Amino acid sequence: MNRIAGLETEYGCLTSDPSGPPTAVGRTRNWVFEKNRFGLADMHQRDWDEPAGNGGFLFNGGRVYVDMGHLEYCTPECISLIDILRYDRAGDAILVQALKDMRLTEHVSYIRNNVDHYSGATFGCHENYLVRRAAPLTESNILSLLTFLTARLLYTGAGRVGSSPGAELRGDITRSGPENQFQISQRADYINNDLFEWVQFNRAIINTRDEPLADARRYRRLHLLHGDTSVLPTTLLLKVGTTSLVLDLLELDYLPKLILADAVMTFRSLSHQPDGPWLVPLVDGHCVSAIEVMYQYYERANSEFRGRDPETDVLLRIWKQTMDSLGSDSDSLVGQIDWVTKRWLFRQFVERENVSWGDPWLKSQDIEFHNVDPSRGLGIALAQTPSDWAVSPSEYTEAMRKPPADTRANSRSRIMHLLKEQNLRYFVDWEVIDAEGISSLNLLNPFESNSDEVDRWAKQLATSQNSGT
């Protein structure tokens, strides 16, 4: 990639404990930070809803905390697609190990999905992309970006059984498209807006809050709320990789001039069309195929970036193969694209067990598709990942504790290991670290894995502690 990216995953929790998920979530969070097992717990209140001890930063550069009752894991800052995959799945691995060590595997499960089938509630997988401050954010470019973010659903959707009333019960908008017993996206029914500042109750495709968590003079952060949590590695890497390429086009002011008549309604409508025809209305009155729309973004990226580096060439190849297959033989994507794989599996299940698509048993299977435990997850067991994107179990294990070597997560992890040995109060955040008696260490450049300033601050920390201040 040509930019820093990261994911925030909110996990669903299943438990047989009468006290419900909050107890299991709290125990898991405490286990992560007990005796600094995987990181340092927050010593200060971070926000009105984040008291001290609610979470903390991890030695791998990421973060774990409780958000609205859900356990949330944030990857460290990553600059390669393989690192995105490694560190995303490191979060799963930490949770699996926690349940094993606490002997809770028979009573508690963590699920990387986006829908509570019982209550109808949703929880998210937020994507974060660093964007240069000088990027030309014209109206036409933003609307073109919305078009891409809407149409990419065809290969990024996680799939789900049934649908949720979502915004319709609040009278916001009416659903467009047929009622299906299976749809492409888990989040589509809950997206109410194209652009909005806040993340709850009026969920938007693009969150407009300007919070770069970096040098605000040079960068901004694109924060996306509408994407599904990906189970299969190919879906995950296509989601992050193609979005990063389209942002490269945006920064070059080279996006195709494609504007949807209504991005939100199109997003929902596409989700309710697992069999197509995936026609999308443009603002000029024409209707075109969503796949044809995606090809236009692909062609621009291919002409501009092919040959830039091996990672980009692999991404472009798999992106085109995926779109070709969606348009001709979607079942050839089983093991690669989440919603295609889930639908293929559930079709067999429905036929073999002679149950309806509305049977609660199928909703239970829907949840197990997303189980983070490799011995139980139905989805990951079917993975057919291209060899270029294969990651070994040992790499996931290493990513549980070690940060990426080529981003500022490396500096943050280094300082955290030093703080672990000191008896003083500290404050750790993405772009700043504070400790008693020492001026703040600012980490404003996410691309900088180490610096003289970090070296000097580490020496000050050692001197301060040795002098007893």
C-alpha cells in the first residue's frame, strides 16, 4: 500500500453464563492486561465513556478496549496488506488464547460478525486510511469515492441470513429492493446516510470527523463505518487493498466521474440482490451494472499503478479475477469471497436438512460462520486463499506480541516495554506518550518507525527513574 491503514473490530460475544456477555467481555479484557500479559492498561480516563482500566494499548502496537459492551480490537498502523491480515487475525488469536487459558471455551465464543440476530442490533468493523491533507477533496471526487465504496459491496459483503428493519422503523427511509432471505451485506440495513460526523444512530458510509491521530498539517484520516467484518483473507485484503488504490487515484485527482443518484439507497438495494442484476442508477438518469462501474475504477488503477511494486500487481490481478468471476460464475469464488461462500454453504445445508431459510437453526449457523476459533469457525475452514496472500499460523502468533517494524507502532511498542519496567504513571495514545516528569513524546508521523526523538525520550525515561524523580 501507499498509505497507513488499520482496522477496528467489534466482536460479538456468545455465552451460557446467566450474567450475560458483559461478564465474559470484562474477564477477557482483564486477562489481556493482567500482569502486562499483552500490553499496558490505561491508567487515566480517556473519555467520558472510557474510564481507567477500560482498555489499553498492546505490545503489538494495537489496542483492546470495551466499547458499548463489545470487546474491540484495533490493529496497529500497517503499511502492507499482509500486515493488515496478520494483525487483524492476531486479535482473534489473542481472544482464542484468552478463552483457553480461562477455561471458558465451552461457555464463551467470540464472533467477528456485525449483527445480533436476537436483538437486531449491529456492531461494526471500522476501516481507517491515512490520506494526505493536500488530497483534492472536491465535490465530484467525494461523490466518486462514494460510488466506489457502495459498489465494492459485491466483493466485500459478509453475507447474512434475513434482514433487519434498521432505519425504516425510525421512519428515516424506506427500503429499496426485494425482501430476501439472504443478502450480501450485514451492515447495509443499518446505514442511513452518505456523509455524517457521528458514528451512532445516523451511521454513514463516510464518517466526516476530522481526527487524523497524526500531524494534522499533513494528514487526515478516512474513517469508514459501512463495511462488514471479513472472515476470509481474500475478502479482507480486497476490501482494504482496493480502497487504498482508489484513494491513491483520489490523491492524483484521477477518479472516474461516476456519481450515484443515491448512494445509501443503492447500497441497500444491492445488498438485497444476491442474484443480481446489480444495476445502479446514476445521477444523470442512466442505469449501469455495478460490475461495470467497478471495472472503471480498476482500469484507472491498473493503468496508473501496475508495475509500482509486487504487492500492487498481485492486488490488481486478484481484483480483476474476482470481478470477472462475479460477472460469470460467482461460485468459483467459494473460499475467497465471504458472502458467496456463506450462501453456497447454506444452500447445501437447507437442502440436506430440509429446513427453510427462516429457520433459527440457519441463523445459528450464520453466527458460527464467523466464530474466531479455527476449530469451530465454518467460514475460515473453507478458505481458499491465493498463495501470494497466504500467512502461516506462526506469523499470526508473532503478530500477537510484536509490532510492524515499519510504522510508528514500533516506537510505541518500544516505549511501552520500557514503561512496563518503571514505577510511574503514564499515558499512551496513538500519537502521544506521556510519563511523569518528562515532556510528551509526540509520534506525529505514522510512517516513522524510529527516530532520534524516540531515542532521546527513552534515555530521559531511564535517567528520570534512576534519579528517583
